[in-house]
Amino acid sequence: MTIEKTVSELAEILGVSRQAVNNRVKSLPEEDLEKNEKGVTVVKRSGLIKLEEIYKKTIFEDEPIDEETKQREVLEMLVDEKNSEITRLYEQLKAKDQQLSNMDEQLRVKDVQISEKDKQLDQQQQLTLAAMEDSKTLKLELDEAKAEFEEIQTKQEEEAKKGFFARLFGK
């Protein structure tokens, strides 16, 4: 025997308005509700238990219920809670998979950027090496030019020391 109560019966038992109970009943999950033979919405035992918790009042204390039905209803409530937890965890898992996918894409982009920076660094090193070689070449040329200049200057100084006639006749 299932225990079901209409909104009017619940309002009378709980001592609140029919409208207040109706609003609470609308917030219950579909599995806690059904329609009776007259088409009136009734709250099943699982929904009544939830309403008892909300209103902190006993709704069906004088209703006889066997132990097997109690256990079955408790098990149904536990299964519902576990199913909702599984659904929540599944949604979290999907979100984590999406985050991992995004991170994989970001890593791929970073790998491309690192590769490009490595190329640029290699080019910079090659340019620096070429510039250093050019600098060495220019230094050697400068040293040679200085040596030639000093040699010419030395010759000119020697010639300046020679007398007028020696310079004139080339001796």
C-alpha cells in the first residue's frame, strides 16, 4: 500500500495554507509526484519524507507501513542521491576533459613559439659571430694601416734629418 497525500490534505496536516504547500510540492522532483484516478496531483511517500524534513513535522505517523516498504523507500532515496552525485561527478569530469583539451592546445601553441624563439636565437648567434669576425678583420686592417703609417712617418722623419743637399741629390 502506497501512502499518498493531496495538497489539501498536506495543508491541513501541516497547518499551513494550501498555496504554500502547493508551491513546495511544485519544487519536488517528478518521481515524488503522480496523478490519482481523479487526475489530482498527489505526493508519494518519498516526497512526504522530504516535506517532513522541510516542515519539521510528521505527516504519516499513524499510517501503518511494513519494514520491507520502509527499506525499499530508503534504498530508492539513496539510489536517487547516488545517481544525482554520479551525474554531478560526470559533469565535472566533462569540464575537466575540456580544460585538459584547452591546456593541450595552449601547450602546442607554446611549443611552436619556443621553436620560433630557438630559430631567432640561432640567427642572432650567427649574426653575432659574423660581426665578431668582421671586427677582427677590420682590426687587422687597422693594425696594418697603422704600421704602414708609422713606417712612412719614420721615413719622413729620417729624411727630415738629412741635410738639404742629401735630400736634393737623394743620398
